Amino acid sequence: MGATVSRVSDSQPLETFREKAALFIANAVASGDACPAYGAILPPGLHQEAMHWQRFCFDHGWAGVHWPQEHGGMGLTAENNVVWHEECAVAEVAPYLNLQGLVLAGEAILRSGTEAQRERFLRPTLRNDILWCQLFSEPGAGSDLAGLQSSAVLDGDHFVLNGQKVWSSNAQLAQFGILMARTDFEQPKHKGITFFLLDMTLDGVEVRPIKQMTGESEFCEVFFTDVEVPSDAVLGDLNGGWAVAMSVLEDERGGAGAAGVISLRRRLQEMIQGLGEIDSLQIDGLVGILNRGRALQSLMERRGGDPRVAPVAKLMNSELGYDEAQLNAALQGAQSLLASPSIESLLYSPGMRIAGGSSEIQRNIIGERLLGLPREPQISTE
């Protein structure tokens, strides 16, 4: 069955867009071209399906809803993009290939890239010629990202990159990565850091997948040994990478809303199927999770682009995912100890409180920067 739907005009109302999006997605599901929903991180086992779905959307004019048309997008609004995510959630299909490429790298290049960088990367990212990974965290600089020690030393017309990154999703599959490295060790902690668009095929880049307790290898260690990075790989200003990265992290940490609540309602419904009678305590748990999801949705709808919302949304989303997995396991009882989706979620859930900035760090940010509380004491390393 064909799934071609005409490109939507930006003058049409959101409900018209919603109808066309729902029709396109439904046809794609029926034809077997859509990829099942999987969240922000692309599971390696769904790599081929997800790549096909991203190219299918691009070929039919449904990729990059709010990206400019000159870069392959639909040229619509952020509100249209929210509707697209909602309709994907209803149909249980992935809204994009991966967060690292279509949100983090793409939005950063749109904001801070040169015209040459936009021309080189944006359209190929939308049509899945480029899969991106994120190269931020290090063994000694995870949630304390400003403590990173990977170095990129300018040498003529290129930088020499050395160091290590960890917890990089899909690095074993990616062609490019968004990378932060220290380019000036004489400057204060949050300065002297530069943001790079790194070609993962360069000599000296070594990727080692990490086996998780779920049995999957979604995350990787990445090692750099005298990697020669061309100077045109810098995104933004030299030594100005911290500002670029903070915008990226706001996109990552603020990425929750109505689509998440749609998926949450469905998961809660699936939790209670086949359980028979459930007691008042279990009902309280289900209602509590749903209400927290609705509160998160309301926060995201009212944020109005305020970056201060990002750490609050990240904390709410992380803790909600963890508690949901705990509740699901409790409802399933001994059954949750067997090979099942509930045990997979249970094993995966602790990582939700770490990925993208740990819950402890988010609480510090909220307390110190939003509420004006005294800063946490710093331990001297001297």
C-alpha cells in the first residue's frame, strides 16, 4: 500500500496537519514501512528498521517537521512537530531515527552552524545518510561535564584529539558524533572547551560497545589516540563550546510532553491487563504515575521556551520512568522475574536516573540556580 501524502502547507490549521499526519502514519504501518516506537535511544536490534523508516519519511516529505525546507524539512512550526510526535505515540511508531541526531546534533547545527555545516549535515541527517552519537561524558566527567579532560590541541590546520568518552549511545553504528573537548587548559573550568562535529571514521577513533545487564549493548566507550580533526569541524566559537553544549542539553533534558503521556497511558493500561482484581494500593500507584505524567505534560506545554524548565522536566521524567518500572514489576509479582518486558524495563530503569545528567545533579541545579540555595561544598583536589 502506498503511503504518499501531499506536503502540508504552513497556512493550514493544526487539526488539518494532524489528520494528514495520522493518515500518513497509518498507511506506513499498514505497508510495513513504519518502525515500532523505542524511545530516545535507538536499540541496535532495530537499527535497520529505524533507518528505513527515517528514509521513508524523508522520501515522502515527512521528515524534519519544523526544519527549514531548504535543508530538507517541512518548514512548519514547533507546534506542528508536537502534533507529529503525538500521532506517532498514538500509533506506537518512532517519531525520528534517534535523539542524538534529529534533536541534539540537528538543532545545534541549525542554531550555531555555518552555512557550509548546515549544507553538509542537515539534509543528510534527515534522510539518514548520517547517524549521530553523543560524545560528552567521560569516566571522570559524567554529570560534572565541565570537568572533561579529553584534549584537542590545535596543530596548524587541524586539532589533535586524545582522550576517552563513555556512555555514548549507538557509537558503534554512528558516522558522526557531537563532541566536547578541552582546547585551552589555562582557562577556567567552563571555558576553554570547544564543540566539534567528529567524523567517527577518522584514524585513531576506537569504539568499544558496553554489555549492559539487560543483555544489550546500546552504549559504548570511545577512545581517541592522536586523531587529526579538521578545523572546520568546530561548531560555534573556539573555546565557546560550553554555550553550544548547554543549548544541546536543554533540548535533551526538556524533551517530554503530550506524546509521553499518550505512551504512558497505554503502558499503564497494559500493566493491568490480565491482573484481575487490583487493590486500592495498586490503584493509587497507577493513578499517581498517571498524574505525574500529566503534570510533566502541563509543565512542558507552559514552558514557553524557558530554559529553566529543562532540569525540572529532566528530573520529573527520569524519576517517573524509574518509578513506573518499579510499579510494573510489583504488579506482575513473581512473573516479573522471568524473561519479559517488565524485567527488561526494571533492569533498564536505573539508567534513566543517570543518562543526560543524573537526578542528583538536576536537584543541585534546581536548588542552586532556580531556588537560590547555597552551593554544595566543593572538595578540594589539591
